[in-house]
Amino acid sequence: MQLLCGSFKLDLSRPKVMGIVNVTPDSFSDGGRYDTFSSAIEHAYQLIEDGADMLDIGGESTRPGAAEVGEQEELDRVLPVIEGLRGISVPISIDTWKPVVMRAAIKAGASMVNDVNALQADGALQAVAATEGAVCLMHKQGTPQSMQQQPDYRDVVSEVADFLKQRVAVAEQAGIARDRIVIDPGFGFGKTLAHNLDLLRELQGFSALGVPVLAGLSRKSMLGAVTGRDVNERLAASVAAAMLAVQRGAAIVRVHDVRETVDALKIINAVNEG
Ligand code: 7PJ
């Protein structure tokens, strides 16, 4: 399977690693805008050196309980970073649900939109359809502000799959070809630990929708709930979860710890291809 991603063609016959680059001011330092910019650029180059196949750049935290960021603030954060990375060897994905940010980011050089809102905002389908970029359609229940308050499903696996199937159809109708679309069950987005574990256990079924599956489990609270570890001590759990996702068909894993994930994937690839 191949993913068309602007001028890139991603070969998904082997799982790919998407490295996370947050362009959000560090609340523990008093660094200004330039600090935020330069540490994001530095981090991006490090992730490429570590073996990232693509980068996911985000200017608004979508973690549970996080505050929304204004459109202009988000643009001011991410555009200089995307422009600053022009010419890098891997595709850049923009993590946003805002159509204005999607359009500007693609114009600045991004070739994929990673939307936790699955292009449901007004104008989002059109923003992606008007480009050659790829898109990741993610499931969530509720908003980042409220989603962990009371996640509720009859059958989480089939409800998430039905939603994604419908969003793929809507995206195709809007003119986004199937070979530009990725789906993601949205671990941690309006899900209890049990829901997240069900989704990971049954992840293979999502491949039946006929588009590549992306899994984002890195450092998430579900891993903390299982291990009792703080967010910065979830490396082993994150790598284990990413490998479980890959073994269940995930084509792309979205991770913070690229180097370690790439090493682990090399073992899987060696065994599978040996
Ligand atoms: C995800 C994401 C995810 C996709 C975030 C975090 C929260 N995009 N953006 N999938 N998670 N596609 O990284 O903990 O799981 S932000």
C-alpha cells in the first residue's frame, strides 16, 4: 500500500514512524517565541536523524483538558517551523482541526493534515480536497476540553470503525482520493482504559476499511494507568504499545521516542522478512 502525500509517495509495505514535534511554549521556561521556534526546529532535525519517516507538527495541544489556541496564535507558532524545515527529506504533517491552518500549512510546505476532528469543521474537507496532501481522519468522542469526563459506548470497536468508515466515504465524496487517506481510532480521545485496550486488541479489524491505519499511543495516560508510571517514564510502555499496534496492522505509528521505536521496528522487520 502507498500513501500519496503531496510530492511524496510513502511506501507502507513496512510500518512508518511519525515523529511528534510540538510547537507549544514550554510552560517551565520563560523562553519567548524564538525559543519555541528554534527548539522545534532542532527537535525536528533530531527526529529525522533518529529515523523518523515523517514529522507531525502541532501548535495546539489536544491533550485532555487542554485549552484551545486562537487561529492566529496557532499560525504564528507552526508556519515559521514548517517554512524553516523546507527541503527536509520527509513529509511534514500538520496537526490541526482548523481549515485556515490546514491551508496555510500546506502552502508553507506541509503535505499531510492530521485532524483529530476528522475534517468535521466547516470548510475542512474543502481545505484538504483543494490540495494534493494526505489526511489522517481520527475518531474522538467529545472535545479535548470535555472528552475524558464520561466516555460512553455501546461497543467501542464497532462504533469507532463505523464513524471512520463514514468519514472516509465523506472525504472521498469531497474529492479526496482513497490513496490520500489514513484512519486512526484516536487512543485516549474520549475513551476509558478499557475502551483503549479493546481498540488496541482489535486494531487489526480497522485495516478492513481499506485505508492505512495510524496509531498514536506514545506516552498516553492509558500506559500510565497500566504501568503506574509518570508521563516521562513511559518509554518502554510506549515502544511495546507501538509494536503491538504494528503487529495488528498499523501502517504508521505516531511517537515521541523515534530512535527507540525505529530500533524496535527493525527487530520486527528482521523477523518478518527473515
Ligand atoms: C493523536 C494525535 C493521536 C493522531 C494527539 C498526545 C495527544 N493525532 N494527536 N492520533 N494524539 N492522529 O499525543 O498525547 O492519537 S495529541
